[in-house]
Amino acid sequence: MIDRLLFIGHLFLALILGGCSRVSPAQESPPEDMALPRTYFRSGEEMLRAFAPVSKATRNSIVKLNVDGETVALGTVVDASGLALTKASEIRPGKLTCWLASDKEVKAELLCFDEAEDVALLRVQAAGLKPITWAAGDVTEGQWAITPGIASTPHAVGIISALPRRIRPERALIGVQFDFGTPLPRIRGLIEGMSAERAGLKPGDLIAAVNGATVTNREQVVEILRDFRGGQTVTVHVQRGADQFDKVLKLIVPQPGEPGAEWFPESAVNLGAEVSRRAKGFEQALEHDTVLPPWLCGGPLVNLDGQAIGLNIARASRVTTYALPAALVQRIFAKLNARRAQADKSAANAR
């Protein structure tokens, strides 16, 4: 309690000094001389220093992941044995190591993935790691959201801007264009090179079901496909005259300049922001306004008590970062840890 009061006092002092510092007493001083010094901006040195007690409480629960010497993500320690969680899609093939708060580099081993939520479980080859403490209470809009690392001050601070909600995947296509002259899901045309064309679908074909669910109009097909990510597959039941057959189609997210990309103007512009490779498609996500580069995802998002309210999972836009809520992260860890234990048991039996 005393540490938190001291922290709030330091933060208040930083804000007060930031508003008063470097202001000339002369009445004729130009307006720019009264501007807030950059070190006192929300991402500035003095502001981050005010949150140093939070970093002190959490830095031994965080690792910085490197692949072939390049930092790719942060990791959140969830077990004293060195088990940690991170953002899976940022971990590429190569030599995986971790930097600790002690400024020591150690080996790490990737164990398994939760593809649906883009989370990976790894083992850090180090002793003395402290599992992160998960917050038990509810998160509220407007509360502080802090992204600590292994340094003595956090990487960034922000606020919660939206409570947990489902984030749908990035739009992906099977490559059909429907006939808008009828409400039926009848194909008018095919996008060149996409799976519907490659599977042999033709103009005039009628999609009667998707993954076993009967569809009677275009909107139903579109709504079902919105829940699938690029690279996943669906089975469509097709009627062609008197014939009926099934086709397995792979969904594709078209890249700028490719056929079909013009259908997604909302995703074409990120106002110059570098977003995560996988920025959408999560069961639940908190939204906060911290500006994080993709390599700072995978670590915990914490409150003023240093308790994790989530796991930073994606930089989604210029001013939006998503974090998986603490309860969901704990469920993911339980599932991955059970899978890891079964793999260890199988390996032991094979020896």
C-alpha cells in the first residue's frame, strides 16, 4: 500500500512538474516556450520514470525474445519452471534466446502453439524467474494500462479504451462473386487464381451449404466466411443443375495489388503505422491506446499494482493495441501446458 501511495505521488509530481517546467516568468515569453517538454509526454522519459515501481514489480516476470540476435517479441513468465507465453506469429525459425532483467542471455525452447489466439508456449532455460501475477478484478475503461519490459522503466503507458470483445479475423476470400440479380447465393463470376476457380466452380453454380450449414442467401455465406482466417478451409456444397457435390476451398487474404484486394478499402490504410503480422481474429481482446511496435507484443499488460490484466497480442492500428484478457490467457496456458505435459510423457515412454 505504501509503495503504491509513493508511486501515485511520484506520478502526480511528474505531471505537475511537466506542466510547470521550463516556463519563462516573463509575460512576453512566446507561446512555444510554455509547451510541455517532450520528456514529460506520455511516452517521455519523465512520465515513464513515474511508473518505475510497476517495472520493479514485474521485470523478473518478463523476457525479451530474440531470434538470431534480433528482438522479435516479449514473453510473459507464467510458471516458476521457466514456462512463458508470447505472440506466436512473431516467432520465426532460427536460434531462439531470451534476455532477462539481469542482463543475461539464455536459451529458450518453443514448445507448442494455440493457433486460434496466436499464443505460443516456450521454456526459458533460467532459474529465479517469477511468474506474473494475474489480476482478479474487472477491467474498467479509462484505467491505466502499462506495458513493462525487462528495464527499470516500462516501455509505454496508456489507458484501456474498450472492454473485452470479439475481434473478427481479417477478411478472407474463397474467390466468388455473387449474382446480385437474385438473393440466392448463385455465383456470377470467379476471382482469377483463387481457390473457387482452382476447384472448378463455374458461373451459375449455387452454394447450398457451408461446412454443413444450409444457406439460402448471399449474406449467410458472407457471414459464415467472416469467422475464418486466411489459410483455413471450408467445405461448400454446390448445386449445378441436377448435380450436387462438395468442394474444399482455402480462404485467402489478397495482398495489395492482387485480385480481390480492392474489396477491402478499410484495411488498405494504416496511416503509416507498423501493425502486427496477425492483428485480428481473437476470441476476446481488450483495446488500449498504447502505441506499441509489433516486437513489444507477447508481454503482459498490467495495472498500477503490477498485476497482469492481459497479454499484449497485436498492434492493430496507428492508435490501437489489443491484449487478450487475463482469464482467457490463463485458459490458454492451461490447455497448452496440458499438451506440453502429454508430449513430455510420450517422449519419456519412447525412450
